[in-house]
Amino acid sequence: MVEHREATRYLVRVPVIFTLHNGEEITAGGFTRDVSALGIYVLCDRSQCPSPGSALSVEVLLPPLETNIHSLQLRAEGRTVRINGPNEQSGFALATNLGGEPELTTLRE
């Protein structure tokens, strides 16, 4: 099988909050499965998976990598490109440009 991805994916499981912007705003949460400069794969309850093409914003909560360092929150906008089928773990792929200039915020405890 030939890999067609344009960016390296990193397997990382961290909390994520996402908000759909399709008429009414709906906020839900889950965990990342993997992250790349061009997208995020989010694991969540099947009932919360947005339809392909849905516009949404995400907040990825990054834990501190060292002691005495605060957690970080990465915010980005994107579109759902696919959701998993009924026989797979529920989740969706989000196309976004994390390699550009996503908003990064330090979270105080």
C-alpha cells in the first residue's frame, strides 16, 4: 500500500473540544487519535460526529512536557473530511492547517 499523506502523523491522545458551526453551535468533546500539520483525527461518541464537510473549531489541550510548565491550548478551524463507518471506532478526520498559524494559549492553573 502506498502512503499518500502530505504530512507526518503523530500518534498522540490528548483531550479535544470541538464546536460545530452549522447554523446552531454545538460543542462536544473527545480525544485525538493522531495529529499532523494538516489535520487532526478525533475519537468521540458516534452521536457527536459531525457530517463530512461540516465547519468546526477545535481546542486541543496539550499537557505540560516538563514540571513547572503550564498546559497549552491549541485552537484551529477546519472541516470534517470523513467519519468512521459503523464497524470502526467512532471518530472523524478534520482537515486544518496546524502548520500555519493556529492560536496557542497558555493555561494557568
